[in-house]
Amino acid sequence: MTAKEKAFRIFGLMRTEISLLHDSELLKDKIAKNLSLIAVEEMLDFRNSLYINEGSLAHQYLIEVKEEIEKL
């Protein structure tokens, strides 16, 4: 799964969870984006406990996912 696909998947999962809110679509997207970024930050923090180096492919992938979410 590419970083862009993963970003969209995380965003979609978050967006689905908040779809029942009675707020505007723009606000729902903003909330979903913020929640998605929180999820990626948690993954990056978890990476530290697994001793995955900053320059590793796993770390770079998570950074790319985060960047793709920020583009949404």
C-alpha cells in the first residue's frame, strides 16, 4: 500500500466514524484530518519502542503517510 493510499485509508476510517455528527462536511473533514494525524503520530511514537531507526523504510513510510494526510 502506498503512503498516499494508507493516508486515504486512515482518513476514510476516521471520516466514517464521525459521519454521524451533525456538523458541516468541511468541519467533519477537518476533524477526520486531525484524528488521522494523531493516529500517525501515535504510530511514530510506537516506532520508537520498536527501535526502528529514523532513516529506516518504516519510518520514512510513516512520514510519507503523514505528509499525504496533511495534503487532504
